[in-house]
Amino acid sequence: MARKTGSHSDITGPLVREAAQRLFARYGYAAVSMRQIAAEVGVQAGALYLYTPDKQTLLFNLMKTHLEELHSAWAAEPKGETPQDRLEVFSRFHIRFHLDRPEEVFIAYMELRNLEPENFAVIESLRRAYEAELESILSDGHTAEEFRAPDIRLATMAIIAMLTGVNTWYREGGRLSRDRVERIYCDMVRRAAGA
Amino acid sequence: MARKTGSHSDITGPLVREAAQRLFARYGYAAVSMRQIAAEVGVQAGALYLYTPDKQTLLFNLMKTHLEELHSAWAAEPKGETPQDRLEVFSRFHIRFHLDRPEEVFIAYMELRNLEPENFAVIESLRRAYEAELESILSDGHTAEEFRAPDIRLATMAIIAMLTGVNTWYREGGRLSRDRVERIYCDMVRRAAGA
DNA sequence: GTCTATATGCTGATAGAC
DNA sequence: GTCTATCAGCATATAGAC
């Protein structure tokens, strides 16, 4: 017998994660109740526990999945030849990836303090590994004397903050197209790095 | 009769605000209960309502006070002669002011969504007014042809994000002194602005 | 797989004693 | 000015019916 596609268990699980993501991004993890998530999905609160052992795990999995997707998407990007090329690829990738996932990004930044210590350690190390990708580009550029940033670590932090900041103000259909924003930021990043 | 200095009402009010600030910064507004705040102050929960009409007002006043202090501190800064000077003064001021108040800054960024709409509007307009200070520096620099940023609005947002980002990683007694951090960021800001 | 019902405990806020 | 006691409601999570 073929298994019926769209059985409830196939559908409801993802719906729970999507509802939690939407609500956590909007109201914050601590302010959202399991009842609200259930109502959004269209089930009763008790049914949620078929798909997650508890509320904390729901949050942790959202953040972990987001960061793992970030890593695999970055791994799939074409690598430029020179550090300058790689810096441009990174800047554009970062803006694009983050603008495509405003909810995930918001949660990943705002809800760190609501992770239990063990979960926090996992998320933090994924985040650091991503930062290290940019840092190695800047470091290579320094070695090749293409960049003149006075401090690689600070340039890394400054550039990440600058790029991620786009999410706080960019609105689709606004004054500038995405491509235009990417270009302008590439330019600012390049100069901040001392290219 | 001279009023007794240090009467409870003179002391407890500020203590309530300080405790709320500490706890909101650490655990988040939604996750902190009035009982926790009371315990931190050393009174019972009911006593808090002598100093604030409700929890929301406590949050709003913390944020409003912070932003008003930001404005008056900026107004008291020496104004540089040229746009380049003013940009340097702004960058150093921003880093210094924000590093001095990590809790206030954290709350001002993280708890915006927990403000009721009316309160949000007040805070938002104070924040925008501060951004406009930087924007006018960049705009003057553009007119004077000292800066070559391709877009003034985007440069404003990028620079603010970059500077505020220092709060996320800087630790007193770390690898770099505050002054060194300020210098390096000034340099990156200047170049991002196209000076 | 989902429901209803429930355990157990905490929430913001108020009333009234002292 | 602070306390104790309390209201009405909501929290997470589980048990057992269907």
C-alpha cells in the first residue's frame, strides 16, 4: 500500500516549525505561548508535543537549522580567485542570504539569551565558524597586500555588523533594488577593508 | 521640618529602575516578572506599584531616558570644523557613549517589539532624530566634496550598524584598549564614507 | 494524530492591614 | 512605604479517551 501523501504527521510537523518561527520573530520567544503556536497551526496545545519535546527544543532547532543552511549555502558559493573577489562574493552572499530569511535572522540574533547553556554553545560555535570564513578572506588579503585594514579581527566584526544591518531597514519595493544595495555595500565593505 | 534625606521613597524608586534595567537586559522584558524585580530590590511585588503604574511604563521610561541622554550628550559634544572632523567626533562619541551603557543599549535594541504602539512611536522618533545627526554630517561632507559615499542614506545605516556592533564583542581588559578601538573604527568609518 | 481535561505553578495587578 | 493576601488568568507539560 502506498502511504497516503499529505498524512497529518507529514504536514503538521513543518507547520509547527513555521508557526513557531513566525510568532517567535514577531513577539519574541518568551512572549509566545504554546497555545498561540497551536492556534496558528490549527490544533490544540497538547498536539504540539507530538512534534517537539518542548518549547526550548523548538527554538533551538529553528536556530540550528538556520545556521546550518547558512554554512551549506556559503559552501556552495563560487569562490573568487583573489581576496578582493572573495570579499565581494561574501558581501553579496551575506546580504542576499539574510534578506531572504528575515525571520530566521531576527530569531538568531534576538533569542540567543533564551537558549539553555548547552544549546547556546552549539549555536555560538556555528556562528563563530561563519565569522571565521570572512576573517580568513581578510587575512589572505592582508598577506597578499591587497587589503590594508589596520586590524583583521575588528574589520571582520565591523563588516559583519554592517552587512547584517541591512535587514533592519531594507524593504522590498523601496527606493533601491536589492542589486543596487548589494553593489553599494560591496563598495563600502571593500573600502572599510582597505582594498 | 527638614525632610529626612534617604527616605525610602527617594531611594527605592531608582533602585526599581536599576533592577529592572539589569534584569531586562539579562533575561528580556517578557521573561522577567515583577516579582523578580521586587526580589532584586528587596521589597514585595506590590510595593513596586508605588513607583511605576505598570511593567510597560517601566520599560518605556528606561528606553526614553536612555535616548534622551544620548541626545543631550551628543548636543554637548564639541563640533568639529569640517565634515571630516565632525565624522570623527561622531564615531568616537558613539562608541564611547554606547560602551559606557551596555545594558541600556541592549534594551533599546532588543525590546522595541515589546513596546505598545504609542510608546514605540516615541522611541522610534528619538532614534531617527539621532540617525539624522549622522546623515547631516555625511550630507555636508558630500556637498563639500570631502566624501564620496555612493548613497548617503545607506552610508548612514552602515556606519551606525558598524559602530553599534562594537557593543556585541568589546570586553574591558581585552586585546585592544578603548582608544585603539575608537581609532581603528574611525579609520574604517572614514573610508566607508569615502573620505 | 488529535482531542479534552487537568496538574502545578507563575503572571500582573489590586485591596486593605499596619 | 511596605506588607500580606488575593483575584482572575495563563503558562508548560502530561494522561488518557477516541
